[in-house]
Amino acid sequence: MSGFGVFGAATLGPTKLRNRTIKAATFEGMTPDGSVTEELIAFHRAQALGGVAVTTVAGCAVSADGASTGGQIVMRPAVVPGLRRLTDVVHEAGAAASIQLNHAGPVADVRANGHPAVAPGKVFSFISLRNSKAASEVDIERITQDFVNGALHAVDAGFDVIEIHMGHNYFISSMLSPKLNKRTDGHGGSLSNRARMARDVAKRVREVVGDRAAVIAKLSMDDGVPGGTWIDEALQTAQWLDEDGALDALELTVGSSLLNPMYLFKGESPITEFAAVMPQPVKLGTQLFGKLVLKEYPYQDLFLLEQARQFIPAVKVPLILLGGITDRAGMDTAMGEGFSFVAIGRALLREPDLINQIKADNHKRSLCIHCNRCMPTTYTGTRCVLTS
């Protein structure tokens, strides 16, 4: 037993929290010109007022070629004042503010960001309908430094938590993947080589951030594709990250935004809704081949628990459980298993005040039905379509 309750005060690295719940990163689609908007601030204010300890600003690219879609915030000095306004509002509402830093790598959309996608090697993307270019050693060092610079901007903007995205076959995850990384240099071949960048980014971000913010990482346990990252390698990577001592927590996830995007979400696959918001020829491709790419997996509460619990005896770093946490019983199960925090995504889109409701009523259960029709709304402003 972990010995702590989900609604007890907690610390995440140097950051003090009012409880152990985190609004997981769900790309908001509320920054059409790449700048913080009042809509984005209001979204996170609602999450903070709703009771979470931490609300996460999602999908902030560390460089222009790392954006996976149009309208993403790209970390640079010009966005710091807007982000500072957001963190001030979140703090006033009683919560801590987290920022997810990523580089999309092979998941980047060249049509949206105007830059060639970068990957460990040549990879065809159904998102941009183009091959990515193989990253050079110079590219790898540049992107690593971009994470460092992005973290510095985040601290300047008042963020309490910095989340490094190492999942979903974004760039760091693609470097970890034996399916996508066929390099023969010092960043390819053995897992120790493929994990080099993940470890370097974490250590260098921690070095510049110090104790001014918590540093966490989102790590894929399983890509959900044959030949991709599997739990044995993810466990070893987690152990190395733990030994390096740069992280304050690990959030465990699954899936590949490039090759199997629905593997993370479980529940219904909203093919019709996705096709409706896509430009041609992607729209036609989604209509014809959507069932092949957007596979459907049955939903159940705590659907990542079985995989994630294997990390508890393997590492000392606090762990964050994600996936199908919808009520107090699920939260208590997570705490009892030994997880330090729980992260919630879709359920908080349906009910931003879900945490306050659960705190007031132990029998309260989320109204989210896991239809996943919120996913296509990332192009027009992320929301639950059943309440809008």
C-alpha cells in the first residue's frame, strides 16, 4: 500500500500540490496563430477551479519543425508573456501549471508547419503523406538543445511542472523504437544507444531548471505496433531514467500517433468525425482506410493498470497512472497499488469540475462515455461534443 490518499497534499519534486490529480495533456486546439488566447486561459482556469492539483498545457513544440499540426505553440521568447498570464490565472485558481514540451518528429505535419519532418530514418507519414528525413547528429543535438531552451522559457513563464514527451512515436519515442530507429551510429542499434537522447534531454533539462520546477516525462510502455517498443525495453529505459536522477516522476502511456493512434484511447473510433475535419486528400483516405489506421479497442476502467504496475517494483521515481480513471474507486486503486499520482484526460473534458464532485461524493462517476468524438475537435477547439 502506498500509504497516501488521492486528496491529501503532495509534493512533485519542488512543487507543492493540493492533491494527487493531474489534468493530462490533451491538445487544446485553441491557439490558431500559435499564441496564447483567452480561450486557452479560460480552459485551464476551469480545470484549476474544478479541483485538479495540476493542469497541463498540451503539445507545445520546442521548435517549428516539431509541430504536429497547425496552431501549436512553438516555444520562443515571444510566447512567454502569454504563457505567464495563463500560469498566473491557474495559480490564482489554486492549481499548479504544467507544460508538455515535445518535438513531433515523424508525426509532424509538413503541410502545417512548412518544415520537413525529422525522424531517426526515412519514415512515411499518413499525416503529411510524405517521407520524413533522417535526422543527422546535428539535428539530434539541435533538438536536444531546443528542449533545454523550451524548458527555460517555461520556467520564465511561471510553470511549476515541465513534462518531456517521450511517447507516442514523437521524436524521442521514435528514437527509442526498434521499428523506427534503424540507425547504425551511436543513436541506433542497442537500446542503450536508442535511449541516449531520452536520457540526455532529461539530464540537460534538469541541469538548467534545477529546483525551479518539477521535471517529469511521459514514457510509452508499448507502441501498439509489431516490432515497436515493448514493455521489456520500456522498463529498462525507465530504470536508466530513474538512475540518472533527473526526473521527479514518470507518466506511463502507450500507443503511436504515427502508426496506431487509437491504441492509447480505447473506446469508439470516430472515423466519420475525423474525416469531416480533414483536408483532401486525407479526408478521402480517412473515409476509405480509416478502419485500418484508427483501430478500435474495447474500453475498461484503469485500462493501463496491468502494464503500468510492472514499473512499480522496477523504479524508485514516483509514477503517474493514466488511462480510464473515472471515479474515486479507480483513484484509490491506483494509490493502493503504489502510484503517486493519477492523470485524467477525456473525463475532465466532459466535466472540468469532476475532481470537486468526486471529493464531495465518493460515489460520483464520470459522465464520459469514451466515444472519442472529442478527438477531432482538436482542430476547432477541444471539447466534449455531448456538452457543447
